[in-house]
Amino acid sequence: MPNQKSVTAGNLETLGTRRLADLLAERSQDDPSLKRRLAYELAAQAGAEAVAADIGQRLSSLKRAPTFVGWQECRAFVKDLDVLRQMILEKVAEDRPQLALDLLWRFMALAGPTFERVDDSNGKLGEVFRAACNDLGAVAAKGSADPIGLANQVFAAVTTNLYGEYDPLVAAVFPALGETGTRHLKKELTTALKHPVGKGPDAARSQALKCALQDIADQQGDVDAFIAQENESARKNPQVAALIGQRLLAAGRAREAFEVLKKARTKQTSPSQEALDEDLVCGAEELGGGDWADVWVEALLATDRFQEAQGFRWRRFEQSLHAASLRAYLKALSDREHREAEQRAVHYVLTFRHFATALQFLIGWPDLPAAAGLVLERGGELDGNLYFLLDPAAKALEGQYPQVASLLYRAMIEDTLNGAKSTRYAHAVRHLVACQSLSPGLKKQNKIECHAAFLARIKARHTRKTGFWSRVAKAEPVCGED
């Protein structure tokens, strides 16, 4: 039988209209966003024009707002902004698409000043404006917007695309532009590109114009028009070559793609220790090559260069332990060859010069026995500051290898205490509790310090860190014999 106390639409209906209205009115007094939403809903009863007027007032208010929105308030602000976008679509666009289109252009005009006063560290604000940009296309098509006027608006927008809010615009409005609008937009963009290109704003404007022309080329399926926007020098850039190569391959022009990518090929070199460190911290999947390397392999395979593709995949794996390249390499082998090559790869990982990258690979592959062996063999290379790697690795190893998980937890605890990193004390306490729970699984033959001895040692060394030990006292018991 369904729980009648669960807050579901069905259960709420049983409260009755009046009671629900009272609850909403009461709650809205403390929630400005909800209050505005309810006001929009009420205005919509009087027609699209009425709710559009309220939305217009809100847009004007947001445009004038000078207050900085910190990260603490950002989530609520973005939610409120997205409700405004949804109201334009739900309450105006259905009956008055042209009016909704005007409101969406006004909404998009908020992007610049809003990005300047809002801490959008999580990127959610950008998502709202990109969603609104896509909405422009759908509403423009629904309202049969004037193609020439729409093209002029698109032209103005792409040249003021300071925060990437208009990145999807050309693709979004392409169906609404039609042949007439597209031809006019291409003419305006091409004419504007003929002006001398300088540095700073002029260079950025030229880049925006070029990208818009390439977006049109993509929508028209015209690979050559896309390529024409890149000069010979630019085509030697691996990133540009990758973009061109992708399109040539999709068009069935594999040999041309191969030649373009070949001209942009750089010598494969192993990344430096600093580059591997940076890659680990940034959480990037792989180093050196990126899109170019992926497209290069596709081009090799498409031009019947299978062995070259396999050799490239293996070298890419060797240089930075790129897991995707190894998986692709192994997938192309027979079962027996697969097993032998994987064993060879794991052995290589165990001796890889960058310990943290090797551990990350083995945990993610996954090969937990090898990961445990790596820690036991090269434990002196553990860096307790890499909590974003060691914490999930310890969790993954807890069940089968408690002694290894303990070493990882201890490395993080000692790094926190040695550096007096008080913001991490709560995590260090959690790690200490985990060490206690794992202590029965420690094996003396591995010559790992018992938990009681470890605890006594860090107490003696860090007695004065009362902020940490006061947290320990409030946690589960972390003392005791192993």
C-alpha cells in the first residue's frame, strides 16, 4: 500500500485546493524565486501578453542589477534565471512565438553583464544561457521569423560572443534562417572578414566571424567551405588539422584526411614529469595529442594502415598510460594475443616512471592485485597530497588489500598533519577511523606498522594540533590493539 505521508502529487491532491494555496502562499514569503514563479503562473491566466510583460520587467531588473552574486548564492540565482527562461517557453512561446523570440533575445543580452557579476565556478550559469540560445532556434522556426532580420541579429550576436553564450547559435537558428537568411548571413560575415585584422578586439572579432562561417558550412555539409576558412599555416596546427580531418573522414575522404593530419603531425615524445603532475591534478584523461591523435588513428584505419595504427596506439599508451589507446590496441588482437599484450602492458605500468599516474591507471583499469603490488613495492613514492587519487584508490583496495589501503590512508593523514592543513582535518579523521577498522587485516609479514604504533607515533609528533585531536575525540574510537 502506498505511503500516504510521501510528498507526491497524488497525495498532495488530497489536501484540497485551499490548503495547498495557503501552503504555497506561506512558503513563497520566504522564497523570492517561488513567489516570482507563482506570479508568472497567475499572470499567464490573463494571456501571453500579461505574463510577457512581467517577464520583461524582470529582465529589465536583472539588466540593471549591480549586486555581485557569490558562489553561495549562485545556485539559487541560476535556478531563478532558468525558471525565467522556462516561463518564456511555456507561457509565451506557444501562443505568441514572435513575442517569445524578442524576450529570448533580451534574455541572451543579459549574458555579458551577468557573467561579470556572478561567480559561476561550477559552470551552471553558462548552461542556462546555452540552453536559451538553443531555444532561440526552436522559437524562431515556430514563429516563422523574418529570415533577413534574424540573420542580422545572428550577425550582431556572434561578434559579441564574449563568454561563449552564442556558441550554438548558428546551428540552432539554421533551420529558421532558410536559404534566404543563410545567404544573407554568409554575405555579411564574408564582407566583415575583408576588413584588416589587427590584434585584440579586431582579432577576436575576425575569429568569431570565421567560426560562424564554419558553423554554416557544417550545417550545409560543405567540408571545403569549412577548410577554406583556415590558411595553410593554420592547417599545420594539430587542433585545426583534427577538426578538418574529422569532417573529411565523415565525408568519406579518408586519404585527404590522412594528408592533412600528416602535415600537422609532431614527433611523439614522452610527457615531462611536470606535465604528468599537471595532468593528474587537472583530471585530464590523457596527455599529448588529444583530438589529433584520435583522428589520426581513425585516418590510419580508414586508409588500410592497421599496423601503423596499432603501433601508434601502443606508443601513446607507453608515453602517458593512455588507457583508451591500450583498450583499442587490445580489442584488435586475438584472445591469446590480448592476454599476452595486457600482461606486458601491466608489467610496463608497474615500472612507469611516474608512480601516481601508474596507480591511477591500475585502479581505473582495473587491476587491483597489480595496484596493491605497486604500492607495496614503491610505497616510498607515495604523495599524500594527492588525496583525489589516494582516497578512491584506498576505498577500492580496502576489501582485498586492507594493508595497502592503510598505507594510502596513512599517507594522506601524515601529509595533512605535517602541512597543518586544517581544512582537511575532517577527512584525516575519517581516514584514521578507516585505518582502525582495517587494522585486523594487517599482516605482520608485510612489515607494516601496526595501527596502535602508527597512532602513537603521530600523537607524539603532532601533539599540539589540538584542532585535529579534538575532532578525533568526537569520532569513533581509533585506538586499540591490532
